[in-house]
Amino acid sequence: MTTFNAIRMTFHAALVAALATTLVGIAGAQPVAPSMTDPPPDAPSDDAPVEETVEEVLVAGERAGPGLWKVRKGDNTLFLLATITPAPKKIEWRSREVESVLARAQAFVPARPEVNTDIGPIKAVQLYMQYRKLRGNAEGERLEAVLPPPLFERFEKLRTKYAPRDRSMLERRPMLAVLELQSAAVERSGLTFRNDVARKVEKLARERKVPVQRAAVKVEDARGTLAEVGQIPLPAEIACMDVVLGRIEADLANSRQRAEAWAVGDVRGLRSSASSQAAETCLDSLRNSARMTKLLRDFEDAWLGVVTRSLERHPVTLAITDIDGLLRPGGILAQLRARGYEIDEP
């Protein structure tokens, strides 16, 4: 990868962290842009706090996840594979149904749209530096200086439990700090935000020479979008942190149960917990930015446009989406039904 491409990918990762990771980290949604490379673990320290034992997800053996949703238009069929994040780290995924569909598919639509910012190397560096500045608090204040003391105490208790060596969180703005903490908690619980199933299916599609039709979203004003995110009011970020901490405190077991339900194909169990108060509260924070609201809408519209065009044109299409986006009220299934398509559930 060239230096310019590395910088551009870094900016895309920054955009995810500042704009769309809220969906990934809080709602368990599918990432919508290249994900940030996992940072290396800090070196052990003799004075590091003693880490508590954390219960891990145990999913043994080969698992296929839920069956495929089938969306029909005449003789044409769109097969939807719904993945979940966070997912079990050690799951051995294989779906013979997916392999069978790929063997006769004319198109494959990945879940993750391509992001086009149309920027040069100088602007890319400027944007990255802008992100580095906005991820911290005003005047360089540490987290304890901007949070109500009871909220900071809750944060510190969980950080000590799940990420005792990572003190960089204390220099982040509340929304990013709590998302980093949630990511650490998820990793310690035997889960991961990496969507290995989606990556494996895309690799299989390319090996079988199935044409990949990836949705694309252009960010017209990347610098302005990032600036708007930096202007999210502190009370909105604090509200987001409060509900995410509550999810980590009381709902991490639910994340484990949902991951296990996905692994065994328990759609009823997934459907019963598809909505999230934390997601809605943090989305309300992001809706302070008109550009951010449009960008999030553009991601879903672009993907839906590609899959429906493929359904109209090809006898067989395979597409990947996330289980929450598929099942939520007003989500993908609801929108496809509203367009008059026939849907068969697994």
C-alpha cells in the first residue's frame, strides 16, 4: 500500500471512529467503512491493577448461523445472509447453503459500502490531523474534568476491569472513550467486532469469480462533516456514555447470548433483542450533525439500491447485511416488503 493510500485508509478509519463506529459499537451493526487496525496491547506493567476474571463466550464446533432470507421478484431471488457483531471469536463458521448459492449466483453484494472522499494527499493529512484534534476534549482536558464525578467513577471502574493498562481513554472525548471501553470489554468477553464471516464470504465469492457489486458513498465535504462531529454538544455525549456504560455493566451477558443465538440460528432470540436504547441515544447525539445524518442515510440507501437493482436484473444474488439492520422496525426487511417484494424467512 502506498503512503497516500495508507493515509486515506487512516482517514476512513477516523471517519468510522467519529461517525459510524457508534452504530457498530453500540447497536452491533455492520461496519460501513474500513475498520481501524487493532492497536497492539500495552506492555505489561508491574503496578497494573489485578484484572478480574471475565466470562467468555463458548461456541464450539462448526456453526452456520441463521439460514438465508429469500427476497423474490418473479423468477429472481436475492439471498440475504445476516451476520452479527459482536460475534464469537473462535467460531468455526461454514454454511453449505451459502456455498450452494454462490455456485449459481450472478452477483455478490458485500455489506460494507466503499467510501469515496475524493481527496489528495495534502488534504488527507489535514483531515487526519483534524481527527486527532477532535478526538480529545476542549482545551486538552482529561475525561475526569468534563464528566460528572459519578459517571467518571463508573467509567473508571469498568476501564480498570476491562482495559487496566489503557490510560489513553482518559484523554478522549466521552463518546469515543466509551466506545473504546466497550470494544475492550467485548474483546475480553470472547467476542469481537471483526466480521470474519463477511470477509470469508467475500473471499469465497471472489474465488468463485462471482461479480462483486459494492455500494459506494461519496463524502462531499469530509472536512465539514468531521467538523460537525466535533461540535456535538457535551451533554449529548454524556447521555451516550451513560447508556453505553449501562449496557456494559448489565447487558454484556446479553451480547454473549445473542452471539450464541446467532451461531445456532435462533432467529426468534435475535428478533426479540434487535432494538437498543443505547443505539438510539447515541444516534440522537450524531443527529446534531446534518451532514452526519445524511451520511448515515446514504450508507443504507446506497446498499439497498445495489441489492434491489441486482434482484431486478439477475436470477440469483447473494448479499450480506447485519442482523439488527435487517430485523429492526423500518429496517431492510420492512423496506423490501414496502417495495412489494415477496420475502421468505429461514
